[in-house]
Amino acid sequence: MTETTTGSGPGRLGAAGAAVAVAAMVTNGLAYLLPMVGARHLAAEELSVLATVLALVAIAGVAGVGLQMAVAVHRARQPGAPTMRVTVVTAAVAAGAVVVATPLMVTALRLSVTVVALVAATTFAVVLAGRWLGELQGEQRFLRLAWAMVAFAVGRYAGMIVTLALGAGVVDTLLAGLVTAYLVLPVLAWIARPASAASGDAVSVGTALRVRQVLSAGTAALAMLVVSYADLIFARQLLSPADSGAYSVGTVLTKGALWAPQVITVLALPRLAVGDRRLRTTMLAIIGACGAVLVVASALAGGFAFRLAGGEDYAQLGEYAPFFAATGALYALVFAVVNAKIAAGARWPSAPLWVAAGVLAVLTMLVAPRTFQGIMWCALAVAAVTALVMVGTPSRRGTPHRPSSTTSVEHQIVG
């Protein structure tokens, strides 16, 4: 179905938002299900390895998040602009960074060379997927974006979940995830095919996306994910295998509160890119309200949340559930502000996040006690200060960008 409008009406945006929300629920559900299945089928040491690898792929694969944001902003302003060359370069650089960091991950995180190689190969596929997701988002083809999100989530997580459920070890599980991540890429390309391809209409082509645009978005997204996942990495390094495994269960709640409201940001980014500045306040208000609800819910049912995330063995940690949820909710606000700054063409959107990452490293390594609670409190404190600084800083547009007549007058939502 193709609908062409002279704007984005509430009903149409509502339907698109519902579709993307369902896709995000599927994505998040599979992402949460993976460590939950791992907690029930792996020993504490292997569970910690799996959680650490997932965090590393998320951090290295954030280049794909930056690529998606940069492509979305660029396509919102210049429909049909080329994106292939910069996509391949970005994926190669991200995977190469993992390879270069192999000695550090082997010594500091106690990961095998085989596991690190699987991380690098998976990172390449994850980053490539960002191109097609960004094109769909920037062109506001949200129904197709929803289908692409589901397909990508299945490719990234379903193979590992099935392999774990069949009793495989962590290496075989990661290998299965690698295979399915590559198998889904042609599906994404098919879903994101140009809307005019079937009708034979001409496709407008603008200026090609530049590496520096991806670098700006990718650096900001990387800083955000580094600071939001760093506590899990520090827990792996500083705590015993049993305690780090328990901490990884708590971070499932953090991820839930972090990603649950992101559908708002997905819908808002193209409009922010073409100058809808009032939308920023509305976006932050909605995301803040979602976070508050999640924190209250985790406070009322903390034991159930930990039991759901990791099994009966972790239910006694329920008193800590609201603190993990609060950390995620605060970083959800940070992620939204990062998107708004990138859309506004801010020159250094990542600066406060790198400062926060450094502060978290100093607190956990040198100041706080090396305990479950010590790392948890450091993560929450840094999240609160970072959110306060980021939300309180207005998004200033670096270079004025005016939407083209095609962008401002006619949007297509294709399902």
C-alpha cells in the first residue's frame, strides 16, 4: 500500500508509530529473550561471556546506529541521495576496530580469539544493516521500516536463541547468530527498494552522504552506548563470575527502560532534520513519562522483574530493579537529545557523553567499592548527571538546512 500526503497527519503518524512500536517490541523482546534463555542454559561464566559479547557487539555495532541516523537525516533532506560507498567504509572500519582491539579483549575481558573473531564478523553485518534502516526512516516509509526492523531482529537474535535452547555452548551460539545476521541482509535490501522502482518513476538523486556526517553521528551514538554499557564491562572485569553474571541480569532491566520509548525518537528524527524544533520538547516529555512508569513498575515488582530476566536464582536481587531501570530511563532521554543534536547539525554532540564515560571509569576503577552495588550506584549517578546536562542544553543548528520541495510537500509512507 502506498499513501502520498501533503503532510503527516495524526492518523497516519499514529498508524506508522504503532507499526514501529510493534516492531520495536519484537526487537526488544528478542534482545531480552536471548540473555534470559542464556541464564537458564549456561553456567555463570558462560553467561557472563555471552552478556559481554552482546555488549561488545552493541558498542562496535553502534557505527550502524550512527550510519542509520546519518542516512536518515541526509535522506530526509535529499531523497534518493547515494549511501552505498560510505556504508561499506563504515562497516569495514567498525569491524577492523574490533580486530585491532583483540589483544585487549583477550587479556582484560578473558575472551578467546575465536569469540573475538565472531564479534568482528557480526559487527560488519550489523553495521551494513544500518543503511537500509536509515533510508526507510529518512524517507518516512515507516511501515516498511517496521518490517525491516523485525527482519533484522530475527536475523540478529533468533538463531542464537534457538541454538541456546537446543543446548549449545556459547561459541556455537555466536556462530549461529553470525550466519543468520548475514542471511537477513538481502531481505533488508528488498524491503528498502526504492518506492518508485515498481512504477518506473524517476528517482531523485542528491549529494552523496559523506563520511564526516556518519562520523559525527556515529561518534555521538558510540559515546552514548559506551557510557550506558560500560558498567556491564566493568562488572565483567572487576567482579567475580557469579556477581558479574548477576549484574548482567540487572542490565536487562536497564536495556528495557533504555529502548522501550525509542519509537518516539525514530518517528521524530526526520522531522527534526527538516526544522521542526518544537518537536524536541514533546519528544522528551513523552520519553520521560515512559521512563517514570517503568521505574515505578520495577519498584513495585522488582523480584518478578529479576525472575523474568534471569530466573528464580536472581529473584532475591529484586530490590535493585528500580535503580537499573532508572539508569536506562535516564539514558533514554540522553539518546533522544543526541538524535535532536545530530538532526540540528550540532558540531560536537558527543562531547558530554565522552566526559561521562571517563567519569564512570574513574569512579568504578578508583573510587567506588568493587561490588555489585558499588558499580550500580556509579552507573546511576553518572546517568543522572549526563541526562541533566544534555537535556538542559538546547540543540543549536550548525548549518541551516532547508527541506527540498519534495521533502516538504510530499512524503510517502509505504507498507
